[in-house]
Amino acid sequence: MVSFMSVMRLAKYLLENHPVLIWSFFFGLIVASIFFVGKQIQKWNIPVIISLIAGAFIAFYITTLPASTNNDNPWFLFIAGAIAICAMILPGISGAFILIILGGL
């Protein structure tokens, strides 16, 4: 069985040594989830299209963020954890990935 920490070490290694590939992978997951969610929309109108475009741009912006340094401040870890938990309910976005970007891991 693969441990969580070994997966995180692999993710950290890939982010440090192959950043374009790992960013492309995660952005591809986000694009696939946009397509999947878009297929479930039954009535397309202007607010839905604007929301879809805004969400796509926000997702792209998240994938271009550089990984920050580790921060052991309890308040920072609490807020980073809260953001990661919110990210876990979105399809295609990994909470662990958000924690790596924020420097919480």
C-alpha cells in the first residue's frame, strides 16, 4: 500500500523538477471537469456562460500560481486547510495540490 506521505513526496518532486508537466496535468483535470459539468447544464443562458468562463479563468490562474514556502503559523495552516477542504468538493481540484501551492505541506 502506498502511503500518503510518499505520494506527497512524489507530488513535491514533480512540482520542483517537472513543473510544466504537473501544471498541465492538473489543468487538464480542470478542463475535463468543466466539460463534464457543462454537459449537465440543461438551459444555457448569459449568466451561465459568464460563470463558466470566469470559473475557467480562475482555474487557469490557480494552476499558474507558484508553490510558496512552508509556513508553520497555526492560523496560516488553519486557513490553508479550510481552503483545501473547499477545493475537495470541486471536481478536478485536489485539496493536497492546493496545500502544496499554499505551502501547507
